[in-house]
Amino acid sequence: MTKKSQPQGRSSGELGPAQRDAAWERLGTNHFDMIVIGGGVVGAGIALDAATRGLEVALVEARDLASGTSSRSSKMFHGGLRYLEQLEFGLVREALHERELSLKTLAPHLVKPLRFLYPLTHRLWERPYVAAGLVLYDTMGGAKSVPGQHHVTRSGALRLSPGLRRDALIGGVTYYDTVVDDARHTMTVARTAAHYGAVVRTSTQVVGFLREADRVVGVKVRDSEDGRTTEVRGHVVVNATGVWTDEIQALSHQRGRFHVRASKGVHVVVPRDRIASDAALILRTPTSVLFVIPWGSNHWIVGTTDTDWNLDLAHPAATKADIDYLLERVNEVLVTPLTHDDIQGVYAGLRPLLAGESDETSKLSREHAVARIAPGLVAIAGGKYTTYRVMAYDAVDAAAQDIPQRVSPTITEKVPLLGADGYFALLNQTTHLAQTYGVHPYRIEHLLNRYGALISDVLDLAEGKPELLQPITDAPSYLRVEAMYAAAAEGALHLDDILARRTRISIEYSHRGVNCSQEVAELVAPILGWNKSAIEREVTTYNARVDAEVHSQTQPDDISADALRAAAPEPRPEILEPVPTDG
């Protein structure tokens, strides 16, 4: 017999091994108001929205937090300037409002302002055309906490970005948007949900739906680590699985209200010294735009592509053709062309695009849709990263009709994410914190911009163990204690979680994390209970993934790249791909 859980109130929001064990117990015994499927930014946002409305909520994710689209974006919390051309004014206004909220209130430790240069290439018509668009952008809210547009001559643009060819522009316009570590932000949203009482559990795969007559009353879940199963019951289930929406829909044996198509976007990461510029760049291409975005203090991210993807949803593969396209496009404007040898990292992600009646790519929307598929089952899909909070409260509003008690209105615009409260004060205390912990001030600033006010939780793990405050040997941007904190408090269960998402070692170093996989595995082994054979399996599995990815990136097409990437072993030994739909 199920029981109603006791009010949890606030918890630490830590997602460690002890919390994981307790979460399994609660999943199998409690009766929830809402069960959220999907640990991307939308699923995490729904869990946070529901928990802060006073609902009992569980979130289950088959792999890791942000292991899909939410760790592979263009890293911008942006208003979507290019959507103005498509006349999607509502989407742009909404996105700018959300950008402002995150920049000032919800996540100032994670979302940072970023100056862009838009090089102009056509005389007479282009400057007034772009200026008109940016005036609209600024008017809609793009210039609240950041400066508005500023026009520069060709000489002014080249002073700002001397790496651009003189004949590649006739002038420029600068404006501001924001940059974010998407995977860290998503994980922080999920931890904030846990802080307000949500049960959050990764490596927990939905393998079936529970029904009573025509009503969905819960899900059957399977542990992706050991294969055990349990049933989770609740008033309403929300499918927030992004590009997996149709797959979960098929599992429910209910007819959906919309379909989701996957569009592949590829990015490459190059060292900062390869492009001389003090601003990010937005470049027009024949079909879209190309972004060149500063990443940390040492890199640029160049992207993206936009092509259909109909293969493995969990591991989209970049091809040589994708990488060549990005290099060709960006090299059209650079004094010193980039080569394949300059690339330190590559990643491919899938956009979940809503497919309507037409299958033409141009008709696929970045707007989101929410639908009540059946009594007790709601689905949400589409949208863009920046508007996750709006998508979340729309989903909870739609699900409310299946919850017996009155559901309060959303309050998440007033709920800072973990680490936000006190961030600005701590930033002013950088020197003091550096002296207290014996860490260089620039390290403190780096940690504050990753953990915010949780910095003391991270550094306190190294108490009495000064060696943990040393950098990871072959990834010196990160301290050893950061890897330990990822396992102890941030829900990381595997090397892949730590090297690809809690840190970004897998795209920031040319060895892609292989050179430090052994060191990191040995650091986290005591926390995750790994013996020598488990350490060996983790290192072997991670290194095989990197090898498969690197080789797939030399292939000419999607099918051959996918075949190589899909052959790599899964870190989660009991994950089902695909989940059988019979039964």
C-alpha cells in the first residue's frame, strides 16, 4: 500500500550516494502529486516549479542530469535575436524577460553578460536593417541590465576584433547577450528542486506506465545501474524528455498531440589565442547564423550546424563534413584560418523541434507546446533553453487539473537557484576567501562563477587534505576537490558525468579527458564505492567513448559516424536502448 510522504521542507539539495538510496525508497513507497520524466533543463524546471508550489514531486532521469540536449547547446541564455527575422516577437520578448530574470535574480553566478560584434557586409541597407532589429530587441527588454546596441566603423570593429579580415566587413554593430554553462545550470536547477523537497534520481529509466482504466496513475522505473525495478505512483505524469518525447509517448500506448523532430547542431572548441577578438561574433551564413563565443578564459566555441538527425538520440555524432562546414564558414572572415589541428573539442547536440502538419524544416518551431495526452499524462516539448522556466510553469498549470487539491500559482521568478543568494557579496570578498582557504584569488573567482555561495561547501571537502586544493594534473583549470564535490553533492555517478558535464574537461582539452581519467576515478572512488575493478571499468569505458567520438568525427556522413559512436560501451550498464514497448 502506498503512503503520502511527510512534508520534506528544505533539504541541503545535495545529490550524493546517500540521497540516491533514500530516493529509491521514496519512489517505491510515496504517492506523488507529480512525476516528471526527464532530467534536462525543462524537466528540472518543472520539478522546481511544482515543489515550490507545495506539490510532492519526483523527477526520474534514465541517464544523467543534462545528458541530452541540455549539455550541448550554444551556451547562450539569449533572447533569440535571429527569431525577430522570423517575426516570432512573442518568443523573443519572453526569452529576453527570462534572460533578465536569470542575469539579475535567479542565477547571476551562472549567467554572464557577453558583448557581441555583428560585422556588416553590405553598404546602404544592412546597417539600418540590423539597427531596426536591435532597437526592437532593446525595446523588448534586451537593454535592461546590459548596454544597448552601439554602431562602429570598420576601423572600430577591427580594433575590437583584430582577428577579422579587413575585407570581410564594412563596419559593425555591438550588442549584448549572455553566456551560461548549460549543464551546470541544469544540474543547479535540479538541486534547487531537491532543496525544496523534490525527489530527484538519475540512472532511473521509465520502462512502462501504470494505468487504472483510462487514467495514467504512475510509471514503472528501472535502475540503469543494477536493473532493479519499482513502481512510482502519482496523480499526474509529465513527459519532459525532449527529443525522446515520441519514444516515451509510444511507451504510454496513447496517441500524442504533436511530434518532435531532432535537428543536429555541432560545435567546435578552439584555443582563445587562435582568434584575436575582445567580443563574441555573430556571423551570417547562407541559411542561418554562426556564433563565435568566448568560453571560460581559454577557449572559443564555434557553432552551429542545423541538419536532420534520425539515428541514435543519446549519442549524436559529429562528422568530418559538419566540422569542415564550421571551419569553412568561420574562415571566411578570419585573418588566420582555423585548421583541424586547432580543434580541442567537438560536441553534437539535438534540438527538439515541434513538427506540425508539414515536415519542411523551415516550418519546425522553437515555440513550445503542452498537451494533456490522457487523464494523468501531460507532455511538453519544443521551446529553447532560455525559456525553460516558462515551459515549466506552463506544464505544471496543464497538469494541475489532474491534481485533487488546489494548486498555487507559480513563484519561480522569485526563487533564486542554489548559490545565487550571497554571490555578489562573496565576489567582493574574493581576497579574504583566498586567504582563508589558501587558494589563489583567480581560483576563488573561478569557483564562485561555478558554485556561487556554495563555494564553502566545495572547499570544506578539502579540510585537512590540502592536496585536494591542487589542480587536476592534466586539466589544471579544475581543482581535485571539484571532482570530489561532483560525486558527493552533484549527482555524478560515472566518469563521463564528471568529465563531460560537471566539468567540461571533455571539450576543453585536446586529450578530451583521457589523460586525467585515472586520476579523477581514483579521487571519487571512495565516495562512489568503487573498488579497483570498478575504477578500471570506468576508465576503460570513458576512454573508449572518447576514442569512438574522435574516430566518428573523421567520418564523411551521419550513418558511418553513428556506427562508430554507437559501438562505444555505455557507462550505465543496465540502460535499455530502446525500451521495449510491448506489454
